[in-house]
Amino acid sequence: MGVTTKPNRLEKIRTWRGSVPVWHQYTLGLAGERFFRELKDRGRLMASRCPRCGAAYLLPKLYCPACFVACEEWVEIKPRGVVDTFTVLHEGLEEEELKEPVVVAFVTFPGVKGGLVHRLGEVGRDGPAVGMEVEMVLRPERRGGLDDILYFRPVGK
Amino acid sequence: MGYKNRVAVLGAGLTKFMRRAQETGKELCFEAARMALDSAGLELKDMEAVVMSTAPDAFDGVHMKGEYLADGAGGFRRPYMRSYVGGGSGVFSVIHGWYHVASGHFDTCLVVAEEKMSPCMPHPQAAFNAIYDQFTERPLGVNLLWIFALEMNRYMQVHKIPLETISLVSVKNKKNGLDHPCAQAGIPGEYTVKDIMDSEVLVWPVHRLMVSPVTDAAAAVVLVSERVAKRMTDKPVWVEGVGWHLDSSYWTNRDLYYPKYVEYAARMAYRMAVITDPRKEIHLAEVYDPFAYKELHHMEGLLLADKGEAPRLLEKGVTQRDGDLPVCPSGGLMGVGNPIAAAGLMKVAEVFWQLRGEAGARQVSRPVKRGLAQAWGDLMQVGTVVVLGV
Ligand SMILES: [Zn+2]
């Protein structure tokens, strides 16, 4: 029985393609809506702050998951952070080889819980490094999504 | 029955039911869970475990939704589990939470149920297509409405129930929903049988106003052991019985006119609650009503009416809020809305509020000491039942 299920023997048995016939319309949520509006309209990063433990969340949360109270205070975060870790993508989602390797990093910001996972650009000959100081580069035309940030680049570029 | 702790419901919370919530599922969970904690007089740090119920991932469009929702439900840094039996999930969430506390493992458990159906396009019915058999049923373009229609017609034919009688469920529940502050805009109202009968036929004999709508919402309850309950409240509401049962998901191999699995789930809960005559000992029932006929169908499965007798009780007014056996005094799914898992937990919350005399304008006329909440779902073959009492 097992041999018929090997991918190269599939032509010997009847199979067909199918999918779950749905697509989705997502909302950003109350905290997300405000975060992305600020990013789009004013080009700034905002975090929400827990009134009880003082943690500032980026991406912002409507509530503190630890204290379980609403985070009503919002603070602006300087768009300059530190590379916590990074990786270099050589293949895309469908295993296709990328024309240029893409550097993706987790960027943290002083005094903030969380951070942003985003691309790194303009990393130069020495390449990316953990601990590297990076700054946000915005797209001139923004739509209110994570792609409004073009990438982060080393400070001083 | 071997369990260590007697379990009480200490608090409940419910968000507004909405057609298209801007809030994320996590944000809805937080709102409901925060309300439940406030009503119990406890904090998240007092919760030793958290359970979550939410129906298909395809609705929210987030794969592994239980994990995604965890921090909004307070599942952060504590034992957390998701349970899922489709439409039966909301009531099952309380059974799941009951286990946590009854086992003696935990003294407190926060139970949260969430559903955000509106992201699913073109309609959640499209996701339901994929619950059926890939090569016998799906090629026909099947959705849930079909199966409901087949079951409803079978039930109507066996007992000779006119469509007008089934319409009375819509009339009753939509009217009850007028008093529910969480009811979804546009659902409740004063309707006549004619209004229901004149609504668009979706899949005969199912008319639009016999179907509960797509909804976003969350609900939560706090379960505690007897030890905590006695310290925290003078009005404990006990989980007296729990029951659940599954039949074959091959729905063609059973008679659709009667939900045997609901009966077995009910018998299990009644045995635990030491109920021998449910018609006398159950004082109100939040019966699962995603479709108008299901309330009647389920009343029979719950042994609250003989087979074919539920329509007569409805016609006589027995199931009205001022009747002998109020059914869906909340307004139910037909009158408040149907955010799948959250709708089931809303029913448990309603029984809790009714037993504490805190249901406000929805409070039933007769004194009530014991009530039942029931849900149904999975592949139309699961029954879940919780009996609460004071
Ligand atoms: Zn906090």
C-alpha cells in the first residue's frame, strides 16, 4: 500500500487539488489601528504603557498580559534600536532562490518590552551583527502597515 | 463520582456581540476575561489555570488560534489549554474548566471563549464546506445550511410540525434579546410569525429569520473550588452536573429527527447532578438555538419534552420568560447573536446570572434554583451540557 503514496507514484492513483474556499479581511484591532495610523500619518513609533508595572509594549497592546489591566497611556519611541538577533534568507516561501539574500533582524528599543522583526538594509561590506545600532528608514508613501518601514539600517549610514 | 473539589462559578463577563468588531480576537478576550475577574473580585494572578474555547481557525483566519489568543485570555505564564468541539465548544469550555478544578489540581480556573467570524470571506459558510467529506459531499457545494435544512425537514415531517410553530422560536428569542445589553445590533426586535415566514428562503425550509447571524464576541467565567467559593461569596453557583457525548460524524447513518447524543450528554449531567425528573428539577434552560427548530429539537434531546412535544410547550407559552420552563431567556443565539464558542459560554453565563437573580430585565418570573446550558456542534454530532444550581 505504502508505495502508491510516494509522490512519484501519485499518477497511479486518483488525486485532485482542493482548498478551503475562504479568504480573510483582518482588522488591526484598537491598539494596532492607532499604532499604524501614527506610523502612516506622522512616521513615528508608539508604544502603550501598563499603568501597573510600567512596561511599554511595542507593538502596542491594549492590555498588559502580565497585570491584565488596560494600557491607556501611549509613549513615542525613538526609532533607533539594537539588533538582538538576525538571519539571512536565501530561499523564499516556495523554496525559490532569492535574487539577493534578505537580512531579517529582531530589533529592540531601550525601555521597551518586545520590539520589531524587520528587514535590515544598507548593511555594507561587514554585514549585519548582533548588537549593531540601527535606525528606521520610512517609505515616503505610506499605507498603514509594517511595510511603511522600508528597513532598518546601521546608524551613521 | 470520583472528584476532589466541588466547583462553583464565581463571576462572568461578556462583550457586546458585534457583526464586524474592530477589536482583534485577543482584545475581545481581554475585555470578557477582565469583566469576569472583576465580577468575581479576583485578579489574573489569582488564576491558577486558564482554558480557552474557540471554534475553527478558519473563521479568525489565524492558524493555531488558541495559541494566538492566549495572552488576551490571561493564558500568559500559566497552565493553559484550548478545547474545541465546534459549536459545542462554549459549553464544553466550562466542562474543561470544571475538570481542572474538580481534579484537585487547581483551586481557580479562568474560562474564556472567543469567536471572530467576520474576517472569514466571502462568508463563514464557505469554511463549513471543508468540514464535509472531500469526495461525497463537498463536490455538491454543501454548507451547514444544507444539513440543517435536511435535519429540520426530517424533524418537521416525523412530528408533523408546521413552519409557523418553528417560527415562534424566532419570535420568542428575538423578543427576549431586546433586553440583552450585549445583543448584536439589528437582531432582536418584535417580530410576528408572518415576518419570519415572509423572510427569504435560504435553503428550504430554512428562512433567513430562522438562522442566527455571524457574530464577533468573547465571553468568560471564573471557576473556583468550594474552598475559594466559600471565602469569596455568599451566593455560590455550583456546577452540579456536566455531560457530553459524540455520535458518528457520518450523519447519513443516524436518524436526524432526534439528537440521541444530546440525550446521552444530558443523562450524564443529570446523573451527576442526581436529577431524576428533569422536567421538574430543571427550572430554566439555555438550549442551543443556532437555528429556530434546534431549540425544539434539543429540548427533546434534553428530555425536557417528549419526542414531538416541544412545539406544543412552545405554543402554550411554557417556554416564555414567565412560563413554567423558560427556555433561552437571554434571547439565545437567535436573539443575541451567534459567535460560536462565545455563544455557548454566554448561555452558561446567563444561567449563572439567572440563578443569582442578577439577570435584570431578563430575569425569569418563577424562582429558579437549577438551570441548564446546552450546546451542540462539531460535525453536528456532539452534545455538551452543564447544569448549574444554588
Ligand atoms: Zn503590567
